[in-house]
Amino acid sequence: MAVKIDKKIKGYSVLTPEDKARESAAVVQAESISRAKAEAELPVADIIHMHERIERPEVLIGSTYKIKSPLVEHAMYVTINDIVLNAGTEHELRRPFEIFVNSKSMEHFQWIVALTRIMSAVFRKGGDVTFLVDEMKAVFDPRGGYFKAGGVYMPSLVAELGAIVEEHLKSIGMIHDPEMSAHQRAILAEKRAQYENRAKKKSDVNSPSPSPASAGEGARRADEGALRAANEPASHEDIAVTGDGTSFPPSATLCHKCNTKALVIMDGCATCLNCGYSKCG
């Protein structure tokens, strides 16, 4: 490439690779300084994060949850109040601020007050408070747990409090539950349909149609059986998943993954009809 020189040459020097490296470094440094200066001149959003120095507003947004446990005589009502940070901006957030538990039963009053005060202090401290869910759900009652509505096993009353906190944190966006993919939902629906069809075939085989000669005798026995069933307490259990309205067979056992009585034996393999867990993979 030829370059035309219009001025008189007064001197010259040879440009070495070291000189080129120094020149490129100087250019990069100048660009970084100018970029840092430009970023410093940009307006900075005044984002408020949760911390313990935030004063309690006059009004807080709250949600109340009901606990009906066989471990206590009366129901318990859990109220979690949230504070709204950066209201009216694109950085608006809801964060838990305090928690209260109210009940007619005074049996657990002392430890409930202590627990709620500590939890409220953790909420006001800010940061990642989702660890409370795992810590509380890992508490086991030495007398044994119980099944709540929907067939979900709760190892203790504290664990159900943790489940309520988890549900609330999901509602305000602090915990994101991984959703089941469409492929997994299709497989789960197929397994449920297979189990229902198999149970229906077994019931049809075990109850053959009566002959005309014994129709009168069969009707009499059916009436006696209906009368006996009406006088005797029901021996079967009614299990339904909360929210989904899905029912599971009474013979289903507890799934250790989702803590729901939805584990059945299909093709010689334990399969959960709620979360899709299979012992055979």
C-alpha cells in the first residue's frame, strides 16, 4: 500500500512490535477511562433493599392461612404480613416482614411466640430467608406426624408451619417451583389412565353377572349388603390432592419424594401418580 507524503521529511524511526503493544495498551486504557467516566455520570436508581433498619409502615399487606392438625384441639391461624419495597417503580418487591400465629389452644403458646418472634427478626434482617423453609420442614415430632387434607404427610406441626411459609414465599415470587414439563405431564396422565383401566378390569372380573335363576337371591343379598354398609363406618379412605382435585387409590402408599399417598405398584415397580417418581427410573 503506497502513501503519498506531501511534507518535507525531517526524521524517521522504525516501529517495533513492543511499540505497537504499548500504543494499543494506551488506547485500551483511554477507552476504559472514558467508559468508566461515562457510566459514573449516568443516573443511578435508588433501589431500597430489605434490611433491619427499615421502619414498619402503618399498613402492611398480609395473608392468613388455616392449620387444622390432629395434634391440637383447635385450629391455628398463621398470618404473614409483607412490606412493599420500591412501590410504584419497576423494582417493586414484596418481602415478608412479620408473622403471627393465633389459636384458642394455649398448649403450644410459649414456643409459638418464641418461634414467630425469631422468624419475624429474620424476615426484617433481609437477604435470602428461604432457608427457613428447609429448616422447619425438617423438624420431626417424636410422637409421629399426620396426614393433612390431600394425603400430604406432615412430620410435625412445625413442618406444616414451614410448608405455609413456603407457599407464601412462592406467592410473592421469592421461591420458584420448577414446573413439570409437558412430556412429564403426558407420561403421568398415561400412567394414571393405565392404573384406572387395570383396576376397572379387575373389578369387572371379580363381579360376574348373575344368572336369571339367582337374580332374586342376588338382589336380596345386595339389599342386605347396602344396609350393612350404611350401618357400619366406612373403612376406605378418601384422598385428594389439594388444588388439582386428583384422587388416588385408597391402597396407595406414601411417596418419599413428594410426601403424598400416591405410590402404587405398576408392572412390578413402585410408581407415584402425583409427582411421577418411579423406583425403576
